[in-house]
Amino acid sequence: MKRSTAAIAACAVVLGSAATVLPHAMAAATGCRVDYAVASQWSGGFQASVKVTNLGDTVSGWTLGVAFTAGQRVTQGWNATWTQSGATATATNVDWNRTLGTGASTDLGFVGSWSGSNPAPTSFTLNGVACTGSISTTSTTSTTTTSTTTTTTNPPVGRTPVAINGQLRVCGVNLCNQYNRPIQLRGMSTHGIQWFAKCHNNASLDALATDWNADLFRIAMYVQEQGYETNPSGFTNQVNSLVDMAEARGMYAVIDFHTLTPGDPNYNLERAKTFFRSVATRNSAKNNVIYEIANEPNGVSWASIKSYAEQVIPVIRAADPDAVILVGTRAWSSLGVSEGSNETEVINNPVNAQNIMYTFHFYAASHKDNYRATVSRAAARLPLFVSEFGTVLATGGGTYDRASSAAWLDLLDQLKISYANWTYSDANESSAAFRPGTCNGSTFTGSGVLTESGAFIKSRINTPDNFPTS
Ligand code: IDC
């Protein structure tokens, strides 16, 4: 409880706007501590955690002032209402953390953008009173700052995503490359490979790698609906050959065991074991493979999904120990939200395995702010991977929602969450990137073959990656 005067002096800048808040609180004994940490940062963005501890009398209602230097901006915060004016960000309590007793803490966080200088703030105030505390940016993340800001828009010429990043691994909540640095992969998902094989040939994969500059190719192998269950060896071979085509072009390949109906992945447990034993053995020496064990569980509890994952993951690990594995989440991989739950069921009961990420899927015209808020919150606690999303309705058709899609991709970019868009196909539905009939021809490059959704997604995917190279 004793505050060091040195620490007070170090952060004694009282913010103009915050100093006017709740003047009556000044009469009570005051004091606060803020522990601020940059969880990750990247070119132009960062994510921070802010632990606020009340060292004074109990407060009922509080406002935290955060003084930045310049160039930093809170873009999305959680566990408080965040606003910003000039270089000062303000977090106001939400209902459930309104009351902070003496010695009590609450954890806040936000994603911000920054330019020019270090993203760390210079000082904090609680109800207008300057706080003591700590500001930490780890040495790894500060190195990231230096190199990502200086490499700007010059990706290594002629080097593919797999050549640069090598074998991936999960570090903290991020997907990291061979240098242990967080990266984001951006790419496309096939439609069902039982229906759209004509869309995945040398010309279309060349276009994906070099015209779209995609990092990632997701191979959606349906299990039902005329998929794997009808011809296990045929579909296994088809998947393997698509993995090879992605590898030859330096792209990562997600092998998606596309369960959908029925929604309980345990229905396909034995098929999953057989399939993954085979593809993991065959592809274990490659460093471009990511395994996705269940596309979209639905109508089934998280406990059942976890049980499935804990039976399938060891089969993959036995053959391919170091690959990243993606685990579907409840309610069509919505972290439970579409069935009235939320991410806490996973946070409180995670899959007992290492080097895994949890999938989150969305369809931009159907899933908006409350889903984005879930991802913002969950991303601070869970490694997330958007292995499928659409720019349209959850049906795969209907309205193409550019505004919501852009909001989603901005968020994923800020959080460095990897994504694959549904679909790299010419299906006659608005989620498809190619116009109907494209896959009957031989041209996949340029804009003439694209739908509205395809043109938008391509414009988001083909910007430079700036992968860290050391
Ligand atoms: C849709 C296809 C559609 C097909 C249907 C059933 O776009 O052509 O008839 O599946 O197989 C998902 C699923 C994905 C769905 C997609 C759009 O992972 O298989 O594809 N979607 O409905 N989850 C949410 C949306």
C-alpha cells in the first residue's frame, strides 16, 4: 500500500480532462496503481492489458485516464467504455466493475493503433488522481517494433510465405513463425472439394499465390454431403494433392475436416482418427500443413467438442508432433455465441493440448458488433484462427456486406488473427470469389473473373505481408 514518491513523480502528469472527473472523490483517501503491458505489437498496431488497482477508499464509479505521447489511438477496448480525445484515452467503468474496494483490481484491455513513437503511455489517473505502477513492453515486442516499422512495404523479393516463416507454432495467443514472431496469414478456403475440384488446378493455384499473394489455402473436405464418408481413400488423395500444390507455391495449407451436419463431431470420431492418421503421417515432413479437426460443431456442448479434440489431437501428434492444430468451437465455431454462450466456456475449460488454436467463424452480413466484441475480448485470452468467414449471410448467399466485412478484417488485422475466406470457387452464390463459369475456363487472374466479394477480398489479401525475418 505504501507508494514510493519516486514512482509518483515518474507518472505525475495529471490529465486535464480526467482531473475534472468526480471532484467529490477527491475528498476521500485516494490512490491507485496501474500495471500496463503490451501483449503484442505489430506494424501500426498493438494490444495492451491494463490492470487497475484501487489503493484508496472504495470507489463506486471510476474513470481511468491514459496519457499517450502522440500518435497512439485506442481502436477497440474491453471491460470498460473507452473513448479518446487528443492524446488522452479514457476508460469508464462498466456496470459489473463499477465498485472497486480498497485493494481491489480490475483488468481492462484494448487494441490500439500507433505511429511514430513507442505505443506505451506516459501516465495514468484514476478519478483524476495520478497512479503509480509499471509499464512494460517486453524486449521481444520492442524488437518487433523496430523491425516491423523499418521494413514497411518491402517484402523479401521472391520469397514465399512458407520460405520466410517456416514451421509455425503457437506462442501465447499468437500464431508465430520460425523466429517466434507473431504473424497473420491471409488466404482463401475452397468450397466443398467434392463439388468444386475444377476450381483447384495449376492455373487457379498460381493465381492465388502470385496474383492474390495469398499465404494460405484451406482445403474444405466435407465428411458428409457426398464427401469423405463416401470414398475415404479418394478424398484423402485429393487432399494430399492439394497440399502438394500449395506447398509447391509456398503457401500454407489448412486440412479442414469439414464436419457440418450432423453437428456433433463425435459422430465422425473414428473417421477423423483414420483420416488424420493418414494425412499426418504422409505430410509430417512438410512445414506448410495446419490441421483443422472439426469445421463447425453445432448443437453440441463444449465438453463434447473438447472430448473429441482430446482424442483426435494425439493421433495427429503421434505422426506429426510439431504442427499447429485448429479446434472448432461451439455453435458453428462462434465460441458458443450463436447458441447463447460465450468464450468463457473455453477459457475455463481449455483443450488439454499444446500448440493449438481455437477457430472463430463469421459471416459479415449476419454476425456483427456482438460477435466482434467477443473476438476482441477472447483474443486476449485464447489463440484464435478465423479458418472460415464470409462477406455475406450465414447461408453463403444474400447480401454482400462490405462495411461489416471491412470492420471485421480491420479487427483481424489489428489482432493479427489469420483468416481464410469462403470461397475460392465459382459457386452460384454471393460468397464465391469467382463469377459463375470461371472454373470452366483457364483464366483466374485479373479482375474480370471476380465477383464483388472476390474483388474486395483480393484487395485485402494482396497487400504486402511484412513477415518478420529474424
Ligand atoms: C455452404 C455452401 C453452400 C452449401 C452448404 C451446405 O456455401 O453452397 O449448399 O454449405 O453444404 C458454413 C459452413 C459452410 C457453408 C457456409 C455458408 O462451414 O460449409 O457452406 N457456412 O452457409 N458455416 C457458416 C456458413
